Amino acid sequence: MDNKQNSKIIKAIKVIKEENSNNRSLKIIDTPIDESLSPWEILIKIKAVGLNHRDLHAIQNFSDFIIGSDASGIVKKVGKCVSNFKVNDKVIINPVTNWNYPASPPKEPNIIGGPSNGVFSEYVKINQKHVFLKPCHLSWEEAATLPLAGLTSYRNLFTKGRIEKNQMILITGISGGVSLLMAQMAKQLNCKVIGTSRNDSQDLEYVDKIVNTNSNFKKTIGDSNIDLILDNLGGALFSDYIEVIKPNGKIISFGNSMEEKINLSTRDLFYKQVNILGSSVGSKKEFIDMLSFVKNNNITPFVEYIFEFDKFLDAINLLKSKNYKGNIAIVL
């Protein structure tokens, strides 16, 4: 069969490397998509996409690909062996494609949207095993920002952090999308949530107290009070964490927006029995468990800004500025 007969032209946001230069630019392009499906594939009409800081990394390091990892949409066509979905189902996509179980992480998670093509396009074809029904209580924009943030949050709190009811937890960079989602999840277990921010005067739902990132944590939080620390800033504050964490407490490291290296005395670790654990995104099993938790507790990502598709550069520039709370979405 001639594939041209089954193709349609769609719009997508693509990273293009400029000729004779290492510079990259983002452009809306017209590109063909073959609407013929393999037996297990689904064709999805994208309704909204969510931005992540990972998108900026992908733009800087890869080229000639469609950006974006997070999206929500409507099923338009299914392959002949697809049994879990039907036309007009409202769905989201799990962008981590090579990790099934929590205890068996790959050397490096494969996340769509760099270097492989992502979801910032009008239509996407994808295997049904990466597709899940959208939580009914979420808007298209809220659902589009859930996959990576929700997966990361769930693994940090439950798989790695082993969070328990009524604990006291510290979340850094509290105004970010993942951090706010973790705060909301932790509140379902009646935990006390303390957040760090350079702007400690802001009022955030689900956060009991905000301390300035540059403050003396021992004075503002207290000595050895924290059960679990969830850190996306990196090594810059680890000596402060050691002072406020309880003996046998856990520090989950899932980012390094301030500094990559950690400078600690081993004595600080072994005397206090501190557990430092690394974490990044998560498995399909955790994605399923995260969705169940989100649905059962009406967890809702906070989306501060929503942009039209043709204003995507404004959205990217806002993402770079970090001058926003929660998440940024683009509607199609």
C-alpha cells in the first residue's frame, strides 16, 4: 500500500540545527504522519502539552527532533490488536519507555522528546503500552503536565523516601511543578511540609512553612527534626540538610539546579546514619500506582500559565526564566 495515501500533514515544534553552526532553533513545521498503524499502535490527537526543564536540556544537546515529553489527548484510531482503548478515549502518555518495574531501573531511562521525537505536535503515534486513561478530574492542561512530574514525585516519596503518615518533610525549590506535586501528595498522609525558596514570603497551598534557601536551616527549622528531605538543588545545601535531618533520615536527590558536587564529611553521614538516595523519573509500575493515587486523592497539578500553540517561544522563554510557579502548558 502506498504510504502517501495514508499520510496527512500536521504541525509540530521541531529543534533544527542551524547550518554551519552549533546553534539550534525551534520552529513550527509541517511534517507528514502516516496514519496507518501497526497492530499495537494508537493515533492520538494532542490537546495539550506540558513543559519540563528536561526540554531545555534536550534543545541544547540534540537536534532534528520534535520536542516534548508530556501530553494529553484523544484517541483517534487504534491498531487491530489494541484492546485497552477505543476511539474518543481521553488519554495521557507515559514518556519513559524502557522501565517496567521499580527495582530494575535501566542504566539511563529512555524518555521521548529528545533525541527521539516527542509529543509537541498535532498528532502522535505510540504503542498502547505507553498510553493511559486521563484522570477524569483533570483538565487537558493539568493532565498534560502530570506524567513526568507525577512519576518523579511518586517514586521520590513512596519508592525511595518510604514516606509515612505524620512525618516532617523538607522539599527544596518548593514553587516548582514537581515540588508542589510532592507537597500535595505528602499532605494526603498528614505530613508537615516545609519548603525552601528564595522568595519565602509567598503563600503556597499544601505547604506549612517556607524558609529562605539562603537562611540558616538549623535556626529556621530546628536541629534534627526532618524525617525526609527531597532535594532538586544539588550539593550546595547538603551540609545544611545534615544538621536538620533526624538520625536514620533520608535525603532523596533528584536534581542539581544549583550545584552538581556534594562536599560532605563522611563522619556527618555515619554518625547520624543518614541515607542519601538518588532518584530520577520512574517505572511503568510506579506510573500506574501514581495514577491510582492521583485519582483516589484528587491530586491536581498547579498550572500557572497556558499558551496557545503559536506562542510556544513565549512559553519556552518563561520556562528558561524560572519566573513562574508550578507548571506551564501549551494547548493545541
